[in-house]
Amino acid sequence: MVDYSDKLACFQAVTGLDDTDLCTEILAAHGWDLELAISAFTGGASNSSDSITNPNLLSSSPPDNNNVVQRDTLISDIWQGIPETEAVAQPLTGGVGGGAPGVAWKIITLPISIISGSLGLISGAIGIGFWVAGGVISHSLNMLGWRNNGEASSSTPLVSVSPAATEALDFIANFERDFGNIRPNFVAEGFMDALQRSRHEYKLLFVYLHSPDHPDTPLFCERSLCSDMLSAFINENFVSWGGSIRASEGFKMSNSLKASRFPFCAVVMAATNQRIGLLQQVEGPRTPEEMLTILQRVIEESAPVLVTARIDAEERRNNIRLREEQDAAYRAALEADQARERQRQEEQGRLENEAAEAQRKLKEEEKARERAAQEAAEKEAALARRRQEKAVSLGTEPEKGPTVTQVLVRFPTGERKERRFHSSATIQTLYDYVDSLGYLNAEKYSLVSNFPRVVYGPDKIALSLKEVGLHPQASLFVEVVES
């Protein structure tokens, strides 16, 4: 009894269609033959996409007697990364017959897929086939009729859900187990990573799609692919990637490359916009010599493109390095200019600060001089007022008489002054008289007599001239007191 629900779930998982009614109609139209329905769906999507892009681009020419698919064009546009619209517009020239064939190629579109949910698979029916990031669940693959190691057990999962790198590692391990260590050095990574590796190494990518159940596969692997001569040539000149069509990525690549006969080999190169350039594909068993001849021709015809790409990349790296050096030199010169400008501004600021400080000190000194002059003027004015007051307090000089004392005063400068005073006048009157003359700049002085030496200081200032013995005449000198 047919399990329609399982087939419907598997068809939705592989195609990515959510419309249950549409999926049911497609399966019913193909008699619920799951493999036929999937093949028709994927084939229709690819043809539709190709007709939109370029109706001639992916059309297949009849294979020649060697079953080698060949197409000619300018492959340099692929490697050099021309825009997508230009790449698909290149005319297809040459053909299978007549003359030496050029490098066969075609552009293959690998649309970007988005991993969704636990299935890890949403396919895009764009370009020439599916390209997915994950794998199909084991139950779905069982329903396609595939069996692990050829056994007919429906309960054993054939392909586990795993990343592309895990699939590549499993393929390498199984290949070595079956055919030994003398083999192409298949990279342990997904197809797109291997393609990018070949681009970075400026080599072509050798692709081998392994069909374990095909009767020609073991003999081709043992005698051709794993021969010392062919494997050494591939390892030296190519980046190699292999995948089993039982695995998710190998299955997708067999659809993308439209592999119709096994063993299947291809030579591709990286292009732009999720595209690859298919340079050569070989279907069916080949001897090591035939394979070597085909691969040697592809290498020779692709060599100018690879050399040009390497030279262009080196030139780009040199230009980038030169720009970086120029930028570094510019930044260094700019930093030096900025440092000099900062130094100039700092020096200018220092000079301005020094000038401002000098101006401030000058103003302070000017103000100090003004204050000193003012104080001196005030002091002089005060002295003048005091002299005037003391001169007034002396009164009129008395006339000579028995009660009048004649006093002679000598100053340190040699000046001599003489005046008459009443004998009853006090010593303070003599000091007032000296002060009123203005001959002394000293504030402290004493009146002294020589013979005998007597100092008429503060203790005698209130005594009269007669009382201190200065009557009827006296000779005094001014002695400045050091402070």
C-alpha cells in the first residue's frame, strides 16, 4: 500500500513547496512516482530559469565520439569577474565538429538557499538546479529508493543530516577505504568552499561525482582516477573536490551539472554572482591517458586566463600595498605637520603668556611707583604742614634782652642757623624750630652740646632753656639717631 502522506512530506521537503494541494496535484499527475515528480519539478524549474537568462547559454550540444561535452567562448570574462549581464551575453562559438575544439564551458547558476527549521533545506528552483546549504532527512532519501551499500532495508538511513564538510570527510574516508590512498587530494570541505579555494590558489577545480552503484565506477576509480600518473597530475594542477550522489551536496551537484552518465568528472572555475564556469565535463569511463589528454588540454587553454588573473591579483595587491604605504606616508607627514603646528602654537602661546606676564609686572611696578610717589608726596606734604604748623607755633622772634637766649644750631650738612628764644622756652621749642627749617630728612635726631657733652633728649624736652643751663646763649648741633 502506497504511503501517500510520507511521499507528500518528502516531496515538500525536497522542493520547498508549502502548498499541500499543489504538491498533491503534482504527485498525482506523475502517478505518485516520487522520483519522477521531483525530477520533473527540478528540470522544469531549471529550464524556465535558463530561458529567462539566455536560451542558448545552457543548451547541450550532442556529445562527440568520446562523450566529452564541449562548448567554446571567452573564459577570461569569467575569471576576471565581469558583471553578470555581460557574462551571460557572451556568444557561444565553435562546436563539436571541425578543427581543434576550444575549452568547453557554460555558466551554471547556483542560487543562494536559506536553511529553515530542522530540515536544514529550502531549495531554490532557479538557474539550472538546486543549491542547498543542508541535506535531506534520511526518511526522505529512503523514499527515493536509495539504499545504504545496495541493501534493501527501508529502515536504515542512507545519508545523515550533516554539514557539507562532514559529507566531504565521509566521502574521502569511504573512498580511501574502497580504493586506497593513491588518489586525488579531495578537499575536506563543501563545494563552494572548494571553489573559492581554487580561485584563491589560481587553479581550476576538478570535480568528481561518485556513483557507488554504477557498474563502471569501481574500475574507473581503480585504474584511472587512482592511477599514479593521473592522480599526481590532478594534485599538481587542480584543486579537487569529490562527492557521492548519495549525499546531499553530491546529489545537488549532479542535478546542477546535469550528470547523465557515470563516472562523471568536470572542470569548473569560479565566476561572479553565485555562478561557476563549466569548462569541461567527462561522462563515462576513461583511461588514464584519455583523462590526462583532456585535462592537459583544459590546463593549456586556461593557462593564459589563470596567469592573467594571478598577475592582475598581484598588481592589485601591489597597488593596495602602494596605497597603504602612500597613506602611511601621508599620515606620517600629516602628523609631523600637526606636531609642528602644535609646537608652533605652544611656542606662540608661551611667548604670549610671557609677554602678558611682563606686561602685568610692568603695570604692577608702575602702580607701585605711583603709590610710592603718592606716599612720598603725601609724606612731603605732611612734613610741610608740620613745619608750617611748628613755625607758626614758634611765634615772633623776641628782641635781645636779659630774658632772651641766643641759640646756634649746626646741622650735619654744615648749615648753621641762629635764633633768639625766651629763656623760659622749653627744649621742645628748639626741636620745633629745627623741624620748621626742613633741613633734615631724618625723623629721629637729638640736640647735643659739645662742652660739656649733653644730650637734650626726651628726658629734658619739657625743661626750659634756663633750667638746663642754655641761658643766655647756647651752641647745639644736630645728631641724627640711627634707627
